[in-house]
Amino acid sequence: MTLGFGGEVAEYYAKFRRGYPSELFDALQAAFALTTDDAVLDLGCGTGQLAVPLASRVRSVIGMDPEPDMLLLARQSAAGQGVTNATWVVGGDTDVPAIGKLAGPRSLAMTVIGQALHWMRHEDLFRDLKPLLRPQGGIAVVANGTPLWLQGSSWSRALRTCLERHFGTELSAMCGTSTQDRRAYARALDGAGFHDVQEVVTECSDELDFDQLIGGIYSAIPEGELPAPQDRAAFAEHIRQALPTAQPFIEQVRACALIGLTR
């Protein structure tokens, strides 16, 4: 099963989705005491924004995603950066028990889920993952800022209005980044038997030019709704006309990891 983020959408994802700050990887390594003897699972890995940088800190990484096109680009990214200790697997959260049978109990130091948990049955997933994790290992639910059209700036509000009119629907889903979502995930981690549940946060600002803004939008539109190639110039111009003229577009980015440890 795929979620409609293959083809050109995956290509936009690989090119325009922001990477994660090094401070976040440092925090994950410290929280789970990661070493080069450890294996980690990146569930919903996309094009490898978490898995590829993590590979240099551990023995091996399993990147798992339901979209084959995402995995193809993740594999290419890894090869381009000389990463040889990553394995790419087609699958989703309901396939975690099968991974457990292959890898064995307590074989993983960490499972990281980067802004993909809103597609998953997180309460079942946390329970399924627990037997796979070594002592003092655990789960990290990672977010990398709110969607471009749901931020507090004037350009973001204008973008949301324009997109809602174009697609004829309200855009309110926070993709697991809202305070309410994070609290629900924390309660679920606690309920699944994880302890010392806490959130590590890094904040920064980012500047986007118009091409980066449009690329970020295209990376979030399901493949079946992506404007056809011949219509994209007009779509982009429609967005451009709706936005304030000042560039670059400034984002205040809150990258955070919700962490739960095993005993």
C-alpha cells in the first residue's frame, strides 16, 4: 500500500524537504547512548533525511517506507554520500512485527519516526516496537516544523488561503506537529510502557526563496492531485500573486524529538 507520495512528489520531497539540524542527531545519540554497535529503524523514512545522517553514528540503519519511489531516492542519496550500512525496505507500521521476526527481540537501539506518525496507528505501533528495542533503547518521534501553510507569518496565512481556494478544502491538519498531537503521542508512549518520556527541542529560522516554497508545496501534495507539468507555471504564478512581494520567506522552525526509553 502506498499513500500517493510517489513519482514526481517523491522527487520534490528529496530535493526540497529540509534536513534535520545536527543538534537533534546529537540529542538522539545521547538519549539512547547510540554506538557503532547499534542498529536503528527509521520508520516512514521518506527519502532518507533522518536515516542517511544517522548511518554514520551506528552500525546499521533500516529505512522503511510504503513508497518504493521514496526508497529509491533514499538509496540514491545514501550512495551519493558514501553510506553503505543502510538497508531500504518497503513496508509500513503494520509490518513491524515481521521486522521483529527477522531482526530478533531487543535487536534495535532506536526506532525513529520523522513527521510520519500521523499516517500510522501509533498506539498499536508503540506496543509492537517495544519487544524489538534493547534496554535503554526506545522510540523518537521527530518533527521538523509545522506545514508551510499553517505558520503564523503573513505569507503563510496568504498561502493557506490561496491553497484552500485552489483545492476547495480546509487545510488544518498539523501532520503531528501540534501541541495536542505531541501530548497524545507522549501519553501513548507512557501507556505502552516507555519511561522518561520527554521532548528535546531545537529552534532556528530558515529562509526560503520562491522556488523552494513551491517545491515544498509540491512535496506535500498527493501524486493524484499534483498539478500537471503543463499547469505548474500557472499554478506557481497564482501562488506568487497571492503572497507578499518580499522575499525571502522566513520560517521559524521548531525541530523536536519526543523520546521514550525502555528499561
